[in-house]
Amino acid sequence: MMSLITLHRKYLWTKVNLIIFDLLVGIINIGLLVSINPIEQISLHDLNRKSYALAYNTNMEIMMKISLTLISCYLFGSSFCFQNDNYRVLYLSSQKGSKKRIVYFLTKYYALASIYFGVVLVAFLCYMIIGYLFTSWFVIEFSVIEFFGGLFLTGLIFGSVAMIFGILFNNWFSSLIPYIIFIISEIIVELSSNQLIKVFHFVFPRVIASSGEVYFPFGIFHALIIFASFIIGGSIIYLIKDLS
């Protein structure tokens, strides 16, 4: 099984993906540096530690949600399109039975999830390093660690939806549909009625950070159930498409 996971990672670490990840890290670093207001006087930073720290964390949360969810949707959606999944023909031609197809699907999903975890970890380290090196007021809070953990699960949920769209339509552009849904869910929190917000959050749970609290609207167990449902649904669709 480990050899199969290694095979997946070999095909997933394409030059295009590496360039996209490098650009993402660069954009995150630039955004974080801008968020600390480096051109302002040090004395102002010392006098307004709480306000600067709050602004840094708020900007970080917005930027991370937008960028990391996008990369998750792209990564999962594009990787299950035929042109990026055609090596399965070579592997499955030497294997018999639907069990091998399920193992192939689950190991590929695990490989994608581990790559996405690495991306989230790098983003977290960028946040930590820039905060420690370039400010006098930075203090890591446990709620931030909770936020990145919740953001990882959020990315897996929307990435799984993107995967389903990629399998159904065989086009990585379709992975933008769940990302648009995510952006809409962010917008309606501010603009729409409570009932509409509840519907979005029930079907597409996402992590929320507010006043130092990090949570999923219907709880972590509901988010995990939805996450598992998307994986099961995606595996069934994948098997049907592969056998048809």
C-alpha cells in the first residue's frame, strides 16, 4: 500500500503543481508581511500591541481561508480528471476486482490529503516565523492552532466536493464550483438571513473564528460526518465512472 501511495505522490508532484504551491507560499508571505504594517514606527507597535495582533490575526484568517481552500479545490478536483489520473489504467490493468479500485481511490485520496496537510503546515509556519521575526507583539494562541486544524478539515470537505465535480465532468475548471460555493457561504454570513446561513452551513460546514473562538456551526462531529459522506459518495461515483 505504501508503494501505491508513493506512486500517487510521484504523479501528483508535477511541475505545474510545484509552481502553483510556490506562488501560493510567496503570496501568503507577502500578505503576512503587509499585515504587520512594517513601515510604521516601532513605538506605535509597542503602544498598540493588542490592536496590531488582532489585525494580523484577522487578516491572516481571511487570507488563509481564501487561498488554502482554493488550492484544496484545485488539488483534489484536477487530480481526479482523466488526464491527471490516466496512470490508473497501468496500475489497474494488472489488478483484478473492485476492491483494488477502492484501494486505489482511497490511497490517492490519502496522498492528496497528506499533500494538502503539508501546504497548511507551511502556511502555519509562515504565519509563526513572520510574527516572531518581524514583530515585538506576536504571541501564538491555541485558538490559532485550532483555526488551522479546522481550516484543514474545511479544505478536505470542499476539496472532496471538487473531487466529485472533477470525476463527473472530467474538467479541472469544474473544481472552481465548490470554491465559488465557499466564497458565497462567506458572503452570506454578512448579508443574508439566518435560515439561509444555516442551510449552507449544514450542507457545506466550514470553520468559523470569532472573538477568540473556533468552531463549526453544527459541531465537529457533524463536519466529520459530512466529510465522510462526500468521500463515500465520491468513491461510489469514481467506481461507477471507472467501470462504465
